[in-house]
Amino acid sequence: MDYMKDNKEISAEEAVILWQASRLSLSKSYEKAPEILKVHGSVIGTLGNFSASIGKAKSKKTFNVSAIVAAALKNGTVLRYVAELPEDKRKILYVDTEQSPYHCLKVMKRILRMAGLPDDRDNENLEFLALRKYTPEQRIRIAEQAIYNTSNIALVIIDGIRDMVYDINSPGESTRIISKLMQWTDDRQIHIHTILHQNKGDENARGHIGTELNNKAETVLLVEKDKNNGDISKVSAMHIRAMDFEPFAFRINDNALPELMEGYKPEAKKPGRPEEEKFDPYRHITEQQHRIALEAVFGLKEEYGYKELENALIKSYTSIGVKLNHQKAVPLITMLRNKRMIVQENGRKYTFMPDFHY
């Protein structure tokens, strides 16, 4: 399938026009992007940019995003989110790609209740789309039409951007959808906030699309369960262009609404010798080390079964100064597969992908 089929080549004449239109000049003035979403005074969302929330399953990501939307609806504060939308841009579009219409309606009602608005009738400033039954290509087209044909739009939520691609590890598809986000936000001067799961084996956003989000988003919020209390979810900034903010936490109250945990403090460091940091093959090993080790392993054989691959990787990484054991080899192989650095097609043996994107 050609995922890039709608990309059109431009003529030399068109390229010259775009080149001239793209030139910056010190003789001109350029407006600062309007700031519409903040936490503790730190800017997390501006018009013309996009952001993301990531977290593992059941971390309450959708509850957290509901608070962002509720703050935007009331143009005020919900949890720690403060929204300041322009008077002529108050419309919010919520695009859900994962849930049934029944569950989407529950989210919609929750947002309205959090904003202090009636939940028994539609609100003119909130449009909710349930796109679960459509293909990734259709979801993109529907969302695009809604974005370009909704007047006074300011904020768009895409709950489940993973479902706008067929292959979460496809560099071409990932680049395409991230380019769409940049195009939509720039053309319509809106802010888009997306939601994506984290990998099970590490803290990274899933797949190549997660890598692209981390590289291009103005803010990436991390939603995770508190280590000491699974009923509490903590929100912090994994990546932020503006000043970082103090993490905050919420729990779900008896009315099934997120409720701020006043006075919440992240777990303090324990006195004495610090605990050893959990091994993360993405952060603790450089791209160059990965490449050298993998080229050495697959220079000997083109393909491996799991156990023989594990043994070969331990020897190869150890030879370049990265001490591995069988316990660390498991998350390493998981990461290498998630990043499409190695692949296992149709249950066959593992092979190397030398043109991987790190």
C-alpha cells in the first residue's frame, strides 16, 4: 500500500514561489504564538503547535486530557491546567479513534461536568467524533475535513494517534502523520494535543511515531501511576520547550471525575546510597554502540533464533564496553524490536535492519 500517495510533486516554479514566501527578514516583525494552555505558569500549548500525552495502559491518560478540554471549554482552570483561548477561537474538536460511541459519550459527559456545564445537551463549543470503525486513511481524511471546516476552532484532541497509521513503526507513515499535524496547526493556527501509549518495556512513546512526536512536539506530558498508590496518577513534563513545571497528581473521586491531590509531593529521594537506576537500553546505550554491536552480530550470521540472538548480543555489547547479562538482554531485544532495528517477520528468525531510525 502506498501511504504517501497523496503527496504531490511541485514544479520548479511553485518551489521558487514557496522559497521566496519562506524567507525570513529582520526588517519584518513576526507575532509570537498565542499561549493558550499553561500549568503553574509554564506554557504547554500555543496556537500553531502540537503537544502530546503519553503513559502506560490504565495510567488515566484520557482522564487527564479530559481536564485539559474542560479547562479550554470554561476558559479557566481545571486541575492544574489553565486555558486562555482567544474570544474568536473557542471551538474544541475531540477525535477519538479507539472507543465505541457509548464510551465516547461518557468521556464527553465527563468533560462537560468538569467544566461546570450541563451534560444533558450538546455544547456549541465542543464537537466529538467517534472514528473507531474507520480505517487509518479514512480517520485522517475525516479529521482533516473537520479541522478545515469548523469555524472558530482553537483546540483539537486526537485520542489515539496510533490509529491514524497502519504500521506504528513505519518511518514513512510516521513522518506523514506528524507532517499533517504541523500542516493543520500552521494552516488553521490551532493547537493539537495527541495521546499515545508508552512501550511496555521502557519509558519511550511507542514506535517510530512516538520518536517523531518526541522530536517535534512542543510539550510531551507523562501520565503515570504513583509508585506507592495505584489510585493516584502523576502528571509531569517529559519534554517541554518552556520552563518546566512542578509535577501534580490527581485521583478519580466518587463522581468518576479526576480530582486534584492538593499538596502532592513526588517521592523524595531516600537517604543513603541511591538505588541503582533501572536499565534502559535506549538511554543508557548510544546509537553508535547499538550499530557497532548489531553489525558485529549480524556480520557473523544473517538471522538468529531468540536464544542464540540473546547470547550473541551479550557477547557483542560486552566487547564494546556495555556490560550485559541475560536479565538486561530481554529489555534490550524488546527495544531493538520496537525501534525496528531488528525484525521478526511471520514468526521467523530475527534479522537486522541497518537503515533503522533511532
